[in-house]
Amino acid sequence: MPVLIVIATVLAMEGVAWASHKYVMHGFAWSWHRDHHQPHDSLLERNDRFALFGAALSIALFALGSPWVMGAGAWRPGTWLGLGVLLYGIIYTLVHDGLVHQRWFRWVPRRGYAKRLVQAHKLHHATASRLGAVSFGFVFVRDPARLRAELRRRRSLAMSADSL
């Protein structure tokens, strides 16, 4: 049962990440996320602050599941939920920061799902503003050809709205 909880949590975290990326990072917290869409030479970005929320969630869940912290009132699934959040954070860091943005290592995939991840995220970064972006997922991404078509459609709608 604990393994299923961890796997379900990792999968659910992609949904949480998608929603927070679309509605929080590209919404009211754009001031933290903006520098992630702009070229820079800094090791860290304001955007990196969002990782602290995932870390805090994982730590809180571990604490809720820990008899050392909660005593007899420990909620055992908390440990496994916390582990799932932690694993998603590691996957996110390796895929998004490592593979896509090449912050930790250099490897440009030539084919397969890794190439699809990189293409989808580059299409997300094709817009420099918080509006009009496509592909808000980090690990599960849509077909880049469909994302390109959606991006073209959004741009043409924006251009026709500007001409009014």
C-alpha cells in the first residue's frame, strides 16, 4: 500500500505543478516567475523560490507521518505522501532544471520523450509575457506539433485583437 501512495502522489503532483504553473506562476505570482522567462546569467532565479513550497509541503507531510514528531497521533500515510512529493521534486529538478534548462548538466536529446519534453518547454518559453503561453506541465507534456499549432492560433488571435 505505501508504494501505491507514493506513486499516486508523484502522479498527482504533476497536476498540482501544472495548475500552480498556469494559475499561480503565470497569474498573481508572475513577479517571481518572470525572470525564468528572461535571459540571464544568474545561478539562481526568483522563480527558484517556488521550490521552497514543495519542500515545505514534503517536510510537513513527513512530520505528520512521523511518530518522532507527532507521537501516537502520527498519521502514517503522511510519510508516504511526503516521500511522493519529495520524489516529484527530484524528478522536476532533474527534468526541468537539468534537462530542459541545462542548469546542472549538458545533454541535448535527439529523439524520444526527452526531446519532446525539451521541445514542449521551449514552446512554453516562446512567449515572454505571462499571457498566451502553452504547455504548463513539467513531466507529462503534449505533442509539440499540437503545441506549435495552439501557439500560432493564440498569436493570430492576439494580433487580430490588436488590430481592432
